[in-house]
Amino acid sequence: MILVDQKQRVLRDSKEVVALTQELVRIPSVYRPDTKDGNEQRVAEYVADYMKQMGLEVHIEEVEPGRPNVIGILDTGRPGKTLLFEGHTDVVTEGDRSLWTYDPFGAEIVDGRMFGRGTNDTKGNLACAITAIHSLIQDRETFGGKIIMCVPCDEEGMMIGIKHFIERGWAKDVDGAIICEPEENQICVSQKGAMRIKVQAYGKQAHGAMPLSGVNPNTRMAKIIVELDALEQLEKERVGKHDELGWPSITPTILMAPTAGEPQINVVPDQCMTTLDIRTVPGQDHEVLKQEIQAILNRLAEKDPDFKADFEVIEDRPWTSTDRDEPVVKAVATAYENVTGKKPVYNGVPGATDGTFLHLAGVPIITTGAGDREVPHQTDEYVDIADLVETTQLYREAALEFLRK
């Protein structure tokens, strides 16, 4: 181990994490199919080159054309545990650029804040993790085992990157994972589950002046939505408000009729479709919820001979919960106290992350990182520079705490 003055180290790491965050944000990585720069390729290549220069063993694996995962490995060659850091390369669309005060891909720093898409979610935290690993290398810190830096594509979509990472066996021997997301450095030990469901109601097209000559799917869908609202209330009463995650929810989002062709005010459509964004908490069983939805359709069909509807589960992501006594949780909690001098705050993640699938693969996870948790996906997204500095040291000390024990 090289003895480095703590203030000098923090200053060195601070300069690196700020510069690296700016470089990453300035490479647009909004997934836009068939569009130049509409994928994660360039930012993944930048990260891969950066980690190679740090001395990591680097692997690039294409998940889909233009959408690679990057895996960096620091292997001490000594026995010990394996710690995984995970931070994705993709960002959501910037939306209407005219609404931004600053260039969404400019990474401008104003009054101690860096603005731009991905500063908060989650290129800033990706930079924190990479910088933390680099800091350990530069200081020749002594510990055992391995650190894996997982940098997947498509977290904002169907999470094909982390699924590919797991399918390829990378998560097999991981003992703990830190999911690098904007959580104000709170230690999030739980995550809401998510189900995305498409519900279709079928009818028969007719003239609006003679609706009885057809079957209106819109009125059938209205009854379905009312029943789903009642199911949400029953679930809230049954499981209550979770201490970290709040209330479960069943939310109709898209409502469309007809589902194909041109709508017209004097035409009864032949189909109506809605999508459901269902968020669950511990105590809820996704299979039981699917059965409850089917039971709603069955009950409505019994009352109405013209009722016909079905549903399709598009995505199913279970809720997660990690015990506070897990070594990775304790390591981050201890690191937080050492870095900040304050007691850690425990919380939960309101949405799913790539950690959801790592949890399913048997990896204990916690989610923490720099940035106001209300800021992701907003216009003028930002991260405070002070948060980037603190998070870098948090990740660094958490790795040491975890791998020295």
C-alpha cells in the first residue's frame, strides 16, 4: 500500500470523477434504433478503453448490434470474495431540447452542479465506481478477491444487457453487488417489483348511431379498469404501506381504441387496449396477481355474453429485499459512516433496476449512489459535484471493507 494523504487522494479522485462524468455525458447514448449515435456503442468503447488504461482485464460482448456490454475485472490473484459494481451506459431521451436551460449533452458545470442527460442517471455514478476502482489501483491498496465492473446496455428498456451478463455466467461467483443509481447515497435494500401487462378487449365495429348492431369494447374496458382499481385498493389494505417502498399500485397507462386503423367519432371500434404498470412490494405474489386479473375477466364474462378480453404479460420483474446483515450491506453502511461521519439512511428503490435480475441470480444487492432521486428523466437533469466526490469515496471504502473481510 502506498501511503497517500487523504486530502490529496480525495482531490485527485474528485478531479478524475468530474472529468470522466463530463466525457461520458458528452457521448449521447439514447437508444434510437437505426439512428447514427442512437445506441450505446461509442460510450461503451470509451469506457472499455478507459478501464484498459487503468490496467483492468476488459471484455466487450455485443448483446445486439451497436449495443455492447463492457466488463472490467480487477483480480488481485489472492483468495477472497468477488464484489460487483454495476452502472449502465444508456440514458433516456432528452425530449424537447428547447426546454433545457443547458445543452443536454454538454455536461456544463454551474454553481457546483453538472447539468446534462445522464449526469444523475447514471453516468455520474458509473464514473464514481470506475474512479473508485482506479483509486484503489493507484494507491496499491491490499485486499483479496476480485472487483468486477459491469457496464451493461439497455437498463432503461427491457434490461437485455444485464440479462445477457447473467446468461453468460458473469454473476455466478459474485458475493455482493452495489448497483450504482441516484439514491442520495441512501442504502437501498429493497426494490419495488414491476409487471407490464397489455389488456385487450374485443368488440364488433358498428355505426355510432346504431351501437346495438355492434359490440363496444370501450365500455367493457371501462369495467375492467374499475375492477382493477378495486383490486389495487384491496392489495393496499392487505399488505399495507411498506416502510421503504410505500404503497403497491396498479396503474393503467396507455388507453387506445381502435388498436389499428384510424379512429372516428361516429364509429364503434372493434378493439380497445390498455397497458398496466403494476408496482409491487414484499408480501405480494405476482402469480397470484395474474390469477386475480384473470378472475376479473372471468367474472365480467359471466355477466355479459358479448364480453371478450384477455391479457399478456410483457415483462415481469419481482420485488427484491436484502437483509441488512448481508456483508455487502454492512460494508456500505460502515463505509458511509467512515466517509461522512453520519449514520446511514436505509431506504428502498421505487422502481426496478438491473439489480432485480442480479437478485434473481442469487446475488445480494444494495443500491446507492450520487444524485437527488427525484431528478432522473427530467429536463435539466443534474448532479451536485459534492455528491460525486462523496460517492466515489463511499464506493472506494465499501470495496475495501467488503474485500478485506
